[in-house]
Amino acid sequence: MSEKALIIVDMLNDFLDEKGTLYCGKEAQAIVPFIQERLKEYRYLNEFVIYLQDSHDENDREFERFPKHCVSGSRGSEIIPELAPLPNEKIIPKKRFSGFYGTDLENVLASAGVNAVEVVGVCTSICVMDTVGGLANRDYKISVPIRGVADFDPEFHEFALKRMKQLYGAEVS
């Protein structure tokens, strides 16, 4: 049983690779070393690691608002090699912004005895913020390290950090 968990949100080829459909820019690439360090620490302490993986159907309605990206089974939906999961780490595919919508994330956290969650990844103003909102609604202690999140929109990034801190009670530092 682990009381702490690291949730790595959408660190996928379509967001991090320059040729990815929704490339988030150099800001997103710049958070990879920080996330590698956090991952190393969580692994060393034998704490719980969860990867959220955007994984859409071929004709997902989300593609009416965003370019086609992270289609299930495609290279774009794969976790970047620098953050490759170990066999004992949980990968949770998701079809919407929140890591809770239509997934077993809630049960996974509960069955592991988690009460504190650190959230890193992309995009700060979309999947990170919506997942943090879900954690807040379930009364988890939440931390969001600024060096561990990025967005393709700097204004939305700043707004999301402020919202997660003020509304969701996350420790944003």
C-alpha cells in the first residue's frame, strides 16, 4: 500500500514530439527532465506511479474541436520513451480531459490506499487541470509542481495554475 502517487498526464508522442499532431512546444519538452527526476524518486521510494494516456477512438467527437490526435494504438498515443513505464506501473487510457471520466482511476487510487497525489504532464489548462479537479472533488491532497507541467497556451497555463491553487486547493509550487 502506498499513500502517495505520481500521476503523469499525457506525456505522449502527439504532444511532445515536434512532429506530433498537437505538439505543445519546447515548454513541454523542457519539463521532461524534471518528470524523470520525480519518477526516479517515486520508484526509489516504491511509491505508486500512474500514467494517464489520451487514447481516442478513430472517429472521436473531440476531433470536432481538436485535430485528430492520440488515436488508440497509434504512435502518437504512446508514452514518450524518456518516461517509459515499468511493468508494475499503471497505465490508464482515457478518452476525455479528466483522468476520472470513464476510467477506473478512482478505484485504482482507493485500492492502493493513496491519499496524496502529485500531478505532472500536459496540458496544464486541459487534462492536468481537469484531473486535478477530479482529485479535489474526492478530497485528495494534491501537489502540482510548476516545473512539471506545460501548456501550448501561456495565458491558459497561468490561469490553470491559479485555478488549481485557489479553487482546488492544490499545492502549486
